[in-house]
Amino acid sequence: MKVTLKQLLVFKTIQQEGQISKAAKQLHMSVPAVSMALKELESILESRLFERTCSGLQLNQQGELLLPYANEMLTTSEQLEQVFSASASGVVGSVTIGACKTAGNYVLSRMLPLFHMRFPATQLRLVINDSNSIERMLVEREMDLAFVDAKPSLASVCSDMWLKDRICIVCGADNPLAQQPITTELLSQQVWYMDESATVSRVRAIQLLHSCGIVPSQNITMTTLGAIKRATASGYGVSVLPYMSIDAELERADLVELSVPGWDFERNYWMIYRADEALSPACCNFKEFASDNCDALRHLC
């Protein structure tokens, strides 16, 4: 008996859902059928692929080894179907898109509906995470195309410059800082709302602050830009945020951009994809759409 695409699809769905019952529901199969497909795959490979934990099934070392191969084979199967498919829209298939938080929440989330209106036969999925995680998932073939705020260093990843954005230091409209001259010493004494510690954006923000002589003595860590914006708008504390994420708040005067001596920085965003394989027709179409429309969409952010 040989490994089948159905067995790999079952394996992949269990990995995503964490439970056989949830995978069965997602695949429109019975629980016994999903269990049997997994057992057959483990028998063929002579390896267990999951370990049972209190939160469900998690990949073990052998499962982690199988995952990129399963992703590649399932993706190739989808691409083969796309080549021999036809549709009134002219673009059939599915595209899984990865994005860092800013690009995902404030540009791509607005871009996908516009793309789908033009190409309704293309199925879209958007995954938002920090840039390092997104790049890793792209390399492991868990997504087709990604948008990140750090140029990748791996030779296996191609990158195209996609978008530039201004970096701002902001406070709430009721913060006394909004009404007084700003010094680096004064800013160093403030409470700073920061992204979680492992992210590229936090490391870069601290580097930029230090380059201007600002050394935050206190910070509060949050995991979403929305939480950081709301905390800053409360009138207590300050933050470093990309303009595309706060232009609506600046227009409503919920937030105020501070004029800081020596502060004039931009952030680059990159479109990345694997160098060792050709993009599918649907993926090429979205790549072109993203390149042509990113600047026009910025006013919506």
C-alpha cells in the first residue's frame, strides 16, 4: 500500500484542527473513517505522527518531518487541478496568504474582498502572524504567498519590495504630551505600549528610539495593534505605530502624532514567495493584484 493524497489531507486537517472529531467535520467524513485513514498512514510510514495532550493531538517529531512534504504534495495536487480547470472568471484555484500584523490587518483585509469581487472563483485564506512566523510557514509550504515587514535572508525565499509606510510616535489627545514641547528625556520617562517581545516590529521600534536618544524606562506589552491603539488613546502612555494603522485615529483626533527631534523613519514591506517552485495561476493573479493596488488602498486603512 502506498501513501495517498486522501491520507495526507486527513493528516493535514488533524494537524490544523487538533482533534479527530473536528477534522472529520471539516472533511465531511465520519470519525471512524478519519481514524482509519490516519492509522493506515502511520502503518505505511511505520511511525506515530501525533501525541495526545490535554489540549488535543499535536505533531510529534515524525509528524513535523512529514508536514512540509504533505503540504507540498497537496499544493501540487491543487495546482494540477487548477491547470485543467476553467471558469467564467478565468482564474480558478485557492491561495493561502500570510501577512504580518500591520499588512494583514490594515491592507490585505481590505484588499481580499476587492479581489474576490473581481475573481469569485478563487478561494482565499489570510493568515496573520508576526513576520518571523509567517516566513517560517511559507518555507514549510503552509502558505503560497506572504507579506512581511522584514526582508528575508534565506536563499530559498524570493522577495519583492511591496510598500513603504511612515513610523509615528503617538499619544492620546488627552495626554499632556500633546500640548507641550517634546524632549527625548521626557519621552524616556513615559510608559510605552509595545508589541510582544519576540516580534521584529518591537525590536526595530526600540532600535529606532535608542537612535534618537529615547530609552524607555517602563513598558507594557500587548499582542495586538488594536489593544495598543486603545491603550494609547486613553491618554496615558505613548507608542510607536505605523501610519497605515492609525490614520483613521489621527483624523478623528483620538491619537496625536508627536513631533520628536530626529525622528523620521519609514518601514518597508515585502512580498515573499518560495524560490524553488512556480506560483500557481491563481497565486500569480493575486500577486499582480496586490502589486497594482496596494498604494490605492492605503487611504482605506
